[in-house]
Amino acid sequence: MSRVCELTGKGVMTGNNVSHAHNKTRRRFLPNLTKATLLSDVLGRSVSLRISTHALRSVEHNNGLDNFLLKARDADLSAKALKLKKEIKKKQAAA
């Protein structure tokens, strides 16, 4: 399982640990990923995704998963999230 947010594409970053003597050693900055179950209003079901806590706040700010996915760029979304986005668009077009 890769350490990448399924909604924002946020992943692992690298940098340096810097000691008091200014010695530099490489380190990794891991994203704060959590497994969240979000409710889709259009589809009428819940969806389980592995997302960052920043993405969870963004979903709440955009009034739900459906609005967030419709505004999100396709390049940032995972395959699972892209499939959800297509289902939501199809359901909205039918309604």
C-alpha cells in the first residue's frame, strides 16, 4: 500500500535531518494518512478511502465528497476516486 492520498495525491517528501553541528542526513516526511469512510449524497452509499487529514478537512469545506470530487483535477485522484467521480457525473446527468 503506497503512502499517497487518494483524493489530493499528496505523497512522501524527502529532506534533511540537521544536527546541532550542522551534519545533514536524509529523512522522509510521511503524509498523515487515515482510513476514512465518507458518504456520497448522490450515490446514496458510503465509500472507504485512504486520505490525508488535510483532504478530510477539504472535503468538509466543500460540503461533501461529491462536490470535492467534481472540483478536483483528474491528475490528483487515484483510480478508485476517478471511478467514483465518473459514477457521480453519470448519476447527476441522469437526474
